[in-house]
Amino acid sequence: MQITILGSGTSQGVPVIGCHCAVCRSLDYRDKRLRVSVHVAVGGKSIVIDSGPDFRQQVLRERVDHLDALLFTHEHKDHTAGMDDIRSYNFKQQRDMPVYAEQRVLDQLKREFAYIFAEYKYPGVPRVQTIPILDDQNSFSVEGIEVHPIRALHYKLPVLGYRIGDFTYLTDANYISPASMERIRGSRVIVLNALRREPHISHFSLPEAVDILTDLAPQRGYLTHISHLLGRHRDVEAELPEFIRLAYDGLKIEM
């Protein structure tokens, strides 16, 4: 399995428009963060979790020339806005794109991308096959790959993380139930959100994320969905336990 961090930034990305803080002015490429997304290459299949506003730029940068399925964690725009760009894969692969999400999320996509789901479609619009995730307690198959959903809360909004083999990806969360913690436990690699140092209403803070990863004790933990308020990459990493690193755009994790 190869995991590629397509984007590691929060909803505004880093740098933030109009901001002149040390992070936003940093010349370190690891402090340039597009909106959060991840590519998983496993079992000969290519899967992307979340297609935010930077999706086109991300898959071009990483040369993701083939895509078998798209999974969504939840319906917020920084995770869904780039779905239109799957049409390039439609044209190249000559098939509808399987899109997996909870029914609530699919309903939101149908409202925001009404032209994709119209009865009479404009020529050239993206073609999708929507597949609802109806059970957050049991695994489902994505192109023959077993995927385990992980329930969490993003303030009061239910979101899904995903475990594929020994890899777990969970972003935009500020609460994980004991049952979900056990579904994650045993993962060799965990990617978890850590927005900033201070507490936040809908995201884990840095201390909270470190505590969770310390409890789960993966071989490697990575932090994502990072805002400019967290600090510069090099400074934050110097404070972290050795097994926890900050994710950055373009990071590749081999398993």
C-alpha cells in the first residue's frame, strides 16, 4: 500500500489569503498546504478520499492518472468542491466513477452538483455511480478492497473516517467514541486531524490529537487538516513524540 497526502491544510488552506504571519510567509514547502485529501494505492486499485477545491491541482502534481473510486468523509465544501474534475477520469477510463458516501452526503452532492444528476444531462458533465454507505459498523467493498468505516463527530455533525488494512484516515473530528477507538486500534499508520494548539469547537487540537495517538500507539502517526495557527512545520515537529509527524502535501507513506 502507498498513501499519498494530496492536501494537509484546513478549509482556507495555507497560506491564508491576506495573512502575513510567519507560517503564511514561510518558504518551507511543507508549510504550503492545500485542502485536505489523501490518495490510497492498494491491491492494484487507486482510491481518493475527499475531493476538495484543490483536487485537480493535487492529482496533476502526484500524477494520479487512474482513479477507481472516490470516498467522502462528509459534505463540507473543502472536502467536496472538486468533484467536477472526475470527468477527466470518465473520459479516459470510459466508465462512471463510483462515489461512496453516507446518504446525507450524497443528497448534498446532488443539490450542489445538480447538473451532474439532472435527468437530461448537458454533454460532458461528470458521470458518477453513487453508492450509499448505510452501515457505519460493518465493512464494505470498494473495487474489491475491504474498507472499514470509522464513526466520529465534527462538532455535532457525524463524519466518517476509513480504515483500509492497517491504515486509518480520520479528519475533521473532535470526538471519537470508545467503540470507534477500538476499530482504529491496531492500525500501523494513523492520519488524524490537528487544527491548532488551542481547543476548537469542531476539530482536535494538537494536544488532543497527540493524546489520542499516544493511546492508540500506531507505529507511525501523522497529523493533518492543519491551519496556519498551529505554527511552522519545523517548529511543531521538534516538539512531537518521535512516532508522530506532521503530514505535508506530497508526503508518501509506504506500508
